[in-house]
Amino acid sequence: MFNLRVLCRDQPQRAIALVTSDHALIFHYNTVGAGAKTAPRCQVEFSNVSSANLDGYRPLGAGHGTLGMITLGEDVFVCVVTDSSEAATVRPGESVSRIDNVDFYCLNRSDYDYGLEYEPSAQFMADDRYGSEGKDVVTEHPFLAMKKLLGDGSFYYSLDFNLTDRLQDRSDKSAAFDIDSLDEDMLWNSYMIHPLLLFRSHLPPSEKAQLDASQLLTSVIRGHASTLKIPATVPILPQVRSKFPSFLSIISRQSSRRAGTRFNSRGIDDDGNVANFVETEVTLWVPPGIAFSYAQIRGSLPIFWEQTPGLIPGQQKIEITRSSEATQHAFNKHFETLELDYGAVHVVNLLSELRSGEAELSTKFRQHIARSSLRQKEGSLGPEHSLLRMTDYDFLAETRGPSGYEASSQIKYELADSLDGFAYFLSEDTSRPAAAIHNNGQSTAPPSSVILQQDGVFRTNCLDCLDRTNLVQTIISSMALESFLRHQGGRLSSELQMRHSTLWADNGDALSKIYAGTGALKSSFTRTGKMSLAGALADARKSATRLYVNNFTDKAKQKTIDILLGRLANQVAVHLYDPMNELVTEELNRRASEYSSTRHTRIWVGTFNVNGRDAGPGSDLSPWLFPDEPEPHEEPDIFAVGFQEIVDLSPQQIMSTDPGTRKVWEQAVQECLNKRSKMNGTSKYVLLRSGQLVGAALMIYIKADALKDIKNVEGTVKKTGLSGIAGNKGGCAIRFDFSNTSICFVTAHLAAGFANYDERNRDYETIDRGLRFQKNRSIADHDTVIWLGDFNYRIGLGNQIVRDLVAQRQFQKLYDNDQLNLQMIAGRAFQFFSEGPISFAPTYKYDIGTDIYDTSEKSRIPAWCDRILWRGSNMRQSQYNVADLRVSDHRPVFALFDCLVDVIDNTLKDSLRRKLYEQKQRDALSDSIHLLDLDDDDTMSQDSVSIAPGLPPASSDRSKWWLDNGTPVKATLKPPTNTIPNSNRLSNPFTPDAEPDWISTPTPPTSTSTRTPQSPTPSVTPSPTHRIERKPPPPPPRQSTASSVGTTSSQGSGFVSASESPIERSKVPPAIPRKPISLSSPAREERERTKSGMDLLGDDVDVDEGDIRWKPLLPQ
């Protein structure tokens, strides 16, 4: 049964509504501010159905909940679960559903309203073809692969409880589902649901509770969930008798932190997350309310390692990509997190000593455990209280004998002590009868009393953490279940054992399909306890299928996973428009200095073509690595060392590169660096990562005390030799994040030959555009980029001319004819990169062991083949020079950079954001109260706040700043004595004018009249003997000319008498009326025809008040 309807409105603006029986969540697309480089802006409103205006909406579909929102270019899609099925029931009232299908509804276009049909050719989200900017070209139906991924049966959700938590973690929480308690490590739609969770966090508490109750927002895990009912006839606990069945369930939750496919996601990252990390929980619920739970974890070996796919089984090469010193901090983070979440950890390592790659990994694993922070924390505790212990169990060797996989059960004896010490989770509820609990699943799970808790965890691993791991975890789970039943006076019956094995076999198949693309090997033994011929043939078929999937389809699947999790470099998140949030963001940017800072770091970069000679590592590298004697505090934090031709470029080396020579150079460089750091008493250098493409190698060394600021270290290569087939030419790159600044180093060996500069340009373009890190990062996606290597660009002058100019040290003339310089000026290579001034002689080609240029028969023209280029607004080059090492026909080049690294405290930033948002909400509420016209006098007592320094507070109906302190609402300006306003000034008082503001009043003529003409002139003190005559004021005069005020008319005085009454003065009309009017009456018109000289405003004219009417001068 569907929980919601999906409705759509096309006019006047497109909108999508998710409507339940009581509530509606309506999405609007906001075109203002949306663009290709900004997040598409949307608006969301949540309301009751009764108050929502759903006129004009048409049905699109129905569903069970929304997974969130995702963008593609400027298009925004709402993802809705459209089909699901029940997968598991942990306890009555706690069901788990499996997602069978989803749909993506476009918020701003109707193109996808009728759904997306699966096409066999649409295997991935975005092709690997590149457009003009090297970005992905989107396929016609972009979400086919996403629909296929989300509907593959590995995603689960629950509307009854928090599925991201195990039973023990939610035993002390409210039975109501609390979205705030979700574990983001296990939440797979965290990227898509984040905008809606942010919207939810800004709702009032009552509306937030209504949104949660509507069950519109869905939280999703990936893994496996299933339940097998145990009939009441099957005895489980002797003291419990019930006519209701028991539930045996298994729930596996795969972490989303380092998610991916088999060969694309290995090892650990700098945050301590490991690939294929899965928490598997087995639960047993026995009526009326006894609940058992036991959790185990699996995960990739927690060191930095990679494995390349290959078509030959067992021959995929394993490479450890980071030194032990640079790995320990991440290793410690991983186990400290496990200890915090689960308690003590017992590692079960199933790697084989018979395979060289696995044996090397096991050796490194043991070394890191011996140096781990948990071991140091144990102190004087005995082995029985160890926080971290390890059991090496060579599964392949132990099961090679005649007993086969049955011999693996012997591991029980090595794990029994820890299993008894860890215990299990047990809770019991007997307050409610079983009949009330089994009310068709409509009742929530009853509150329980915790009897026992699990205080430790087994962490099992093999190479892939699939087949061997699943079999051993089945054994451990069976031991825990048997221990629980034994403590309750029961036993593990064959019926229960069979169901338990079936659950674990299904679990192994499901997890293997997620990570490797096929079901688990050895699953037939897990199910039945015996290995049959049919099972062996099935395993062979699965192995062949894995080879195809891992080599040809996993890359596309990895990209789809990265898009789902929002991890592609050029991916744009949905932006929900919120005026309050906009204000907070602006204020947050203005106060960036409160949560961010810059750190100065020094970077040394060097490149050396060693010409395939073995004598280099044994020579003193100090003149190159430390050309000066730096002060201890000036030692570089980062050394980027690039080599070319470290091996002979023979066909054998091109086909299969030998890393032995690279490791010799790694050791030689590190010894030289640490020899100097030891002399200065500073922190030592550790090898962060190295990479190699045949003869080109790149090594990054970091100060040990800076390792905590390094994250997301990756390396990759790009071949350019023989049109991208051979690695004799190409590039090797390493990138990482130093705090909040991304840095990328690229060493390259480009095409040789004097006239082949066009081919070198193409090699550069191939590396720059084609080299890709994980999550689709390109070289251009970094804040700081440094290229170093043998670029092979030559000097376009004759041999003898070049040699003569070198002898004369006229390097500028040589540089003016340098091919790389000319190609950069023309914009054909290294666009927007910089190079420091060259003040050293050409670095190629010397007679080995001398400072004499090539005297061989070829007599090569000297050239600056070895170069260092850089790009980044945070960089400044302080040195660029050559070292006098004569072990090769090249001279090594080095450069020193000062770099500013951004450091952002995200915790402090988030805290400040929350405070600002709460403050803006309070201010908005206060402003809304002031805007209301209330009779409550208490509202007037609230203090007004100035909107800016030096300005008064904002006015309102209750408060007017210009009336404060009893100030009257009238002008207080007094004119000078005997003056009137100058009517000849321009009407705009702010326009510069040469006319004075005031003019003197001439002496008025003597008049026998008892009244004086009224004029809008300044007031004067009246005579005390003057008789006040009260009569209605005349209407405003017509101001047809500039001289109508303060001038003398033809029949009367236009001046004010000094004895004019204040009351009469108050009746003076404004000098400039709002609308031109005329005064007319039949009697007055007759008089004016007989009295030709009478002034229009003359008071001597007797006008009846009833005869006066207002007449507009201008047509209405």
C-alpha cells in the first residue's frame, strides 16, 4: 500500500507535490539565480492537506517515501521510492522494507514525466567521453543507472525504527523514530536527503513533529536484511511456551564513507574509514518479549593499499601506497572509533602467508597493531583486559587438507575467550501479552529492560572481506547464539542451526554482489556444511564472472555510487532557497575570520632525469635537496621529488615496471632529508606516497607533525607513448588536501626530438585532460598545481650559437628562443601556468661526470629540458635553480615555494551558523511583533535596536524616532528679521542655486483698510491692541507665476502687515498646492469685469461663501 501520491502542476510554474492523507510536501523550482555554475535553487513548503492549494495538480505516480533531491546540470530531480517489499521483521512492530524500484521526477521540466525505460546500452551515469572542457558528456537518460543501482535489492528502509542503529544502540531510546539520531556512516542517501533535513531543522517544533509523523522522508541503508520465522513447535527456550512464532533476523549495514567496488575501493582513508566496512547483526526475538542481538564487523585491511584488476585470477598486483609512518595516524583513528562504538576489538586476520601480496599486508598489519594507540592505552592491564588483540588464521592453509572447509571450525578454540568476554545483548519485556504485540504489526515495539550488553566486537578480514570472512563470521555468530541458548537452559537445535546458516549464506551472497558483482564463493558450504561438486562448479563460474565485472563494468558502477553519495568533483548539490539562510550565509562570509585562518608552508620541488644510471642513489643528494643552509624553522614542510628514466626504457620495463629502483631512490632521498632534520633537531620526514610510470617516478615527503593536516591522498598515471599505449612517456600525479587547500603535483616525461614540440603539446593536453583521480577529479580541480619533469622542449637556435650564448651567460636571449616559452606565449601549452626567471645554464645534455656539453657524435644542442611550472594564487616562488650533480647527462633542477594554506574549523563554522540562524529568527519574530497594531501597552516597552551605527532605530506604527523626547511635528526653523522666502530659487532645494534663500521685505504702504491681504510669509509679533476678526479662510491661491508670493499686485498690497493676528497667520494657505485649482463664482466674475484692476486675492471683494466652488485648472 502506497503512503503518498506524487502530483504535478505545470502552470504558471512547475511544481511537484508529495501528498499523504494529512500532509503535503510541495517543491517549487526557483529560476532566479540558478545557473550553470551555481546550485539550482528550489523552494519547499510543508503544510496540512486542508490548507494546501492543490488546484491544477495532476497525478504522476505513487510511492512510499522520498530519498531526497539530486541535480543534473540545471535540472533538479526528486527521488521517490515507488515499489518496495517487506524484507525483515526484527520484532513485532519493527519491519524492514527492501527498495525494488525508484523514480526520479524532474522539478523544472516535463521531459521525464512518463518514466525512464531501461536500455541495455545505458550502463552508466556518464560516459568517459570528454567535451571541450574535459568534463563528462551526459548520456540521454542520466538516471537509468541510478534507478538500476537503487533497485538492485541491496537498499533497505524502515518507517518504524532507526535502521542505521543496532538493537543495543536504540534500546534506551524512545520507540518513536527520531530522524536526528541517524548514523550518517550507514546512511546511503545522506547527500540527497541533506537539503530536506536542513529544511526540517528550520521548522517550528510542531511542524517538525508533523513532518516526521508523515513518514515522507526516508532513510536508507545498503546491505542485506532478512527474517526467518521459527514456528512455535520448534523449541528454543525451555522455560518459554507460546503459540506465536519467533523471529530470527540478520541485518547487514555497509558503511557509505568509503563505498565502492572491489578494485576501486581498497584499504583505508585519512579519516580512518575502510573499504567494504559492514556491520552485521543477528537478532532473535522470542515471544513474549525476549530479544537477543549479536553484532560483528568486517572491513578492508586498515592500511593504504591498492590492487589493480587483471584478467588472470590471483595475479592482480597488490601495492602498499604509503609508508608505515604516514599510515599510523589513520590506523589509530580507525581502531579508536571502533573502540568508542563497540568496546574492545578482536581482529581475526584470514590472509594467507602463501601469497606474497597478502603476506606483506599481514606483516604491515601486525606492525601497526603493535604501535597502535589502543595498545598504548592498555598500559599495565593484563591480556584478559586487552582493548585490541589479533588472531592470525591462515584460512587457505588450514583448509587445504582432506577435511576441507570443515577444518575452519577449529578457529572456535582461538576465539572462545574473547567471545565469552564480549557477551551479547539481551533484553526482555513481559509487561504486555503476546497477543497484544502480534496485532498485525500495527503496534510499535514495546519498551524493554536491558539485561546484558555486548562489550566487544570481532573484526574479521581477508583480502576482499567476502568469502572467507563470511564463513568465519557464520561460525562466530553460531557460537554466540549457542552461548545465549545455553545460558537460558536451551540448546542450538538442528532446525535453528539450519535457519541460521541459511541467513548467513544469503547474507554472504548479497554483500558479495554489492562489492564484487557476484554471489559469494563457498556459499554452498555455508548453507549445508559440506562442499559439493555442484558448489565447486558454481564457484568457478562466479570467479569467471567476477573477472569480467571487475575489469569492464565496475568503473561505471563506481561512478554511479559516487554520484549517489555526492562525491564527484564537479557535482552541484541542491540549494533550497531560504531568505533567512541567505542572510546567515552572507553574515557567515563576512565573519570568516572567526572560523578560518591561513597557514604558511614551504614546498620544495625538484626534478632529475637520472638517465637510467644506478650510481645516483649512492651519491650525496644534499646539494640538490638542501642547496642552502636553512634555519630549522625554515625547513620545507613538503618535498616533491620527481625522477625520469630511473630504469632503462627497454620493452621489458615498458610492459612490466620494476618498482625496485624506485624504492632505492625513495630510501636515498628519505635518508638525506632525515639526516638534515636530525642535525637541526626538527621533526623527521615521512614518505606520504610515491607513484611510478615506467621510468617516471614521483615521491612526496611530509613533515611528521604535518601529517594530521593531510587528507585524501591519491595517485594516478597517464600514458602518452605510442598513442597512449606505452608508458615510456607520460605523466605521474599525486594529489592531497593540506587542511582546506588542494595541492596536485605532476611529473611528466614528454616526447623527445628537436622539432617535435607539437607532439609535446599534445602529450601535455593528453595528461592534463585525461588524467583523472577518484571521484572524477582532474588536475584543474585543485587550488595549487605544480608540474615538474623532463618536458624535452629545446632552444630554437644553432648549436654553436647556443653554446656561445651559454658561455656569455646571455640566458635571456636563449629564453626568448626557448620552445616552451614560445608555446606558452602562444597559448598552446601550459595555459595560465607560470615559471620563475631562469638564471642558470641549460640542463641538457652534458658529458657524464663533467660540466661539458655533449661532445658525442650527435652533439645535442644544449636545452632547458628540465622545468618546473606552477599555478595558484596562493603561491610565491622564492628560488629556481640547478644543482651541480654530475651523475647523469641532465642536471637536477629545484624550486622553493611559499604557500598559504587555508585552515577552516568546520565545527566552529557550523556552530556559528546555528547561532546566527537562531539570532535572525529572533530578530524576525521581534520585527513582526512591532509591525502589529496591538493595544497591549507592554509591546511599547520593548527596546528598539539601531539598524546601523549612527542611525536611529527603524520606525513602526508604535515608535517614530522623530517624535522621541517630545519633539513637535513642525519645522523649528525661524527666518531672519524682515525677510521672506525667495520665490526665484529653484524648486528643488538640493539643486545648487545662486539665488539667496531669503529676501528682504520692503516697507508696506499705508492702508486704511481694517484687513490686510494674506500672504504665506513668516510670522511677526502682533500688536496687542489689534482686534482679531474671525472669518473663514480663503481657498489656496493659484500659483501661476514665480512672483505670486511676496509681490505687490495692481490693486492691493502684497505684503504682510506687522500687526497681523497669529490666528490669521495660521490660516494662510500653502504657497504651492498639490493640484492647480481656480476660484470662480458668477458674482465674482461679474465684479472682475467691472473692476479691471482688482487683485484676484483682494480681501476688499465681498464674496459669498456659498458661491465659492473649486474648479480644477487641468483636465482630470
